[in-house]
Amino acid sequence: MYKNQLGDAIKEASHQEELRKKYKVEDKNIKVVEKNNMVKFLIRTFFLLIKILSSILLVALASIGATAIYYESTREELIKIFYTLIR
């Protein structure tokens, strides 16, 4: 029981030090509380969604490329599509 309380107190103290450095608060008597707001949450969620979608797109394009390298007929069709897009 005491070990858990001591460990929690140490974690809280180190977290407070990180927050004081982040927000440039030098007074040790001030406890910094970081609250999440809706705008911050939506921005983070939006960027996370973009990351996930771009990863899915990257995997899909890589699998198409690997298929094109492996199968000759697919490669020929993709080359025709590529030349059509360039023109």
C-alpha cells in the first residue's frame, strides 16, 4: 500500500516537472493542470484519421505495384494506363 502511494507520488512529481517545463512555470508551489478541450481533441482525431487513411492507401498502392511486378498481364495493363494518364 505504501509502495503504491510512494510510486504514485513520484510519478505525479515527475509529471508536474514536465508540465512546468512545457508551460515555463518556475514556481514550485503552483500545480499545473492540463485540461483537454474539444477543439484539441477534434484536431488530433482529424490528423489521426488522415494518418490511418494514408497508411491504408500506401499499403493498397504497394500491393498493386507488387502485383504488377509479379504478373505480366497486369504489368502491361498498368503501363497502358500510365501512358494514357501522361498524355
